[in-house]
Amino acid sequence: MATSIDYHPRADDLLELARLCNARHARPDSQFDVTRPLRLTCVDGHYWMLAGTSLANNFRFNLQWVSVRLEGQPERYRKELERCHGIEATASAEVALDRLLAVERKRATEAPEASDEEKP
């Protein structure tokens, strides 16, 4: 079952998520065109994907976050999930969006990592 949020009813939240993602990517082909529709979708129950259009070339573009069930798992699973900027699994697109916003807001306040061009 595909769970998703389209551009409406949480357009402002989807725009914020896209802008947070854009801020950490220097290249326009790795940024969302926030004037075009965005969609948040669960992929196979293991990933949440924000899909839209690339700012540079009008091609479809997406980013994904891993989604892991933490119930009954050792504490190290939560730490690993935080390290890779994933979220705790949920079937609700509303809950996933809230969790993704929290992850990306936290990521934005952390010390900046190497930009796309500087990474090996």
C-alpha cells in the first residue's frame, strides 16, 4: 500500500522540507524546484521519498530517508538511525513528514559537512 502526501494539504511543510534539503546541496541539479509540485511517498515500507522536479534541468528528482522499526531493537539501532539521518518507521505520511522535518531541522543546525563537490 502506497501512503503519500501530495502538494496539498501540508504544502507549507513539504516546501520547508524541500528548502531544508536544498540548503545542504550546492548543485542546482540536486535541488528541488519549490515552485513545482512535491510528493512524499513511502517506498516498500523501508524508505520515505520526497519527489519533485530538479531546479536545474526540470527532470524528476527525489531524495530518500531510511525508515526503520525500532520497537524491540537494541539502543544502538536508534543511534545508527540518527547517524544516517533516518526516521523511525511509520505507515502514516503525516507522522513521517513530522519526523523528517525534525531530522532535517536538526541536520541544518549541526556543523556543516563537506559540500557535494568536496566529498570523495
